Amino acid sequence: MKRIVKPELPDAKVLSPLELNKYRFSDKHTVLTPNQLEKLAASDADVEESKPQ
């Protein structure tokens, strides 16, 4: 099973269901920033390195 590491986000706050409902995301697109892509690439590299050979 893949382990998902909880990120440390000092500026993040817990949202209530009502607060979360205020945010809408398009059904057609996933917003990806360069920073997110770097993190995804790094996590893929970590997974590949930890696989037994």
C-alpha cells in the first residue's frame, strides 16, 4: 500500500464543510503549478528508489 506523507503547511487551516463548499474546482481541469509538478516528480523518484530490486 502506498504511504501518503502528510505535508507540513504552516499557513494552512482546517476548513469547515461550509467553508469548503465555497471553493469550486472545474470538472475539466486540474490546476497544476510548477511547484506541484516538482513535488510529484520527487515523490515518484522516491518511490522508484525504495522499490526492491
